[in-house]
Amino acid sequence: MLNHRMQAAKQAEETHHQNLQKNLEHRLQVARVKGDEKLVRQLEAEMKYIG
């Protein structure tokens, strides 16, 4: 039971990380299209931070 909970928690953490990554990639794409270089640099730094 404990092992199952740990697995579920790990899966939730992984899913959360993937969602953050997808959201950042989308925001980065939009910032590039708009030509917002400051936001592009900021989002690129955030992507490096979250890995």
C-alpha cells in the first residue's frame, strides 16, 4: 500500500513537471512570435531552472 502511494506520488510529480514544461514551451513560442525578447530570455532561464 505504501509502495503504491509512493508510486502514485512520483507519477503525479512527473505529470506536473511535464505540464510545466509544455506550458513554458507554449509561452516561449508565443513570446517569440510576438518578438518579446525580454520575455523569451526570462522563459528560457525558467526552462533551465526547472530542467
